[in-house]
Amino acid sequence: MSTPDPAPVTVRVLRLPHRPAELPLPAYATAHAAGLDLAAAEELTLPPGGRAAVGTGLAIALPPGFEGQVRPRSGLALNHGITVLNAPGTVDADYRGEVKVILVNLSAAPFVVRVGERIAQLVVAPVRQAVWAEVEVLDDTARGAGGFGHTGR
């Protein structure tokens, strides 16, 4: 039994002057895709080990209570060693500047980013802000204070 799809979230988007008019707005590649494909609005070459903030030529207005998660594209990562350096990057609901993707080239060969090339995915996700409640002691759990890799033993 499947559950109904939640209602879509409206995200206002502004094409910036340097985004080529022929580039479509970000879109989902399939009916059930989680991420919208983000395309580069500029051309540049990433040398091996190099990184750059690649502009998309878009500014967005997410509704309060949502964030945009900028994630790598698996094909670029597998085939070319290109990934999002701070994955997932976060676009906050109150940010109004250009959405840029920090790409890094982990391969041994230069990689040319071309205008219109799909460079990342944007997942629009709900977020909740936390309120700190300072206490004198925390409750016990089975894991306790076990550190990195502790649960894998």
C-alpha cells in the first residue's frame, strides 16, 4: 500500500542576468526523484585537486521551515571524481544570494565544467530549529559515550 505524495513546496526562483536564457529551471529527472538537478551557469576548468564555487545563475526563496541541501551527482563522482566539497551544502530559507555549488576535483585529470552541465542536486527538505535545555546530567543509553565506530563492534 502506498501513501499519497505530500503537497509540493513552492520555491520562488530568480534568474540572475548571467544565467543563459536557454537554460531551463532546475527540474526532477524522474517522477520520484528526491533532488532537482542544478546546472552550471559558467564555464571553468577544475585542475586535479582544485575546487571552485560554481554559479548556477539562480537565487531562491525557500519558505521558512525548509532548507535546500546541495548534494553531489553520482555520475560525476563515479565517472570523473567530481563531488560537492561540503556535501551536503545548505541553502538557508533566509539566503537570497546566488546558489553556488562548491565542486572539488578528486581525480588526476582536469575537468571542464560547461554551461548547462548538471553539477549537483538540490533537495528541498523540512528543518526544525532546536532549543537548548541545559541539564546537569544526561539519561543513560545502551551506547553511552561510545565514540566513532563504537556501534560497529
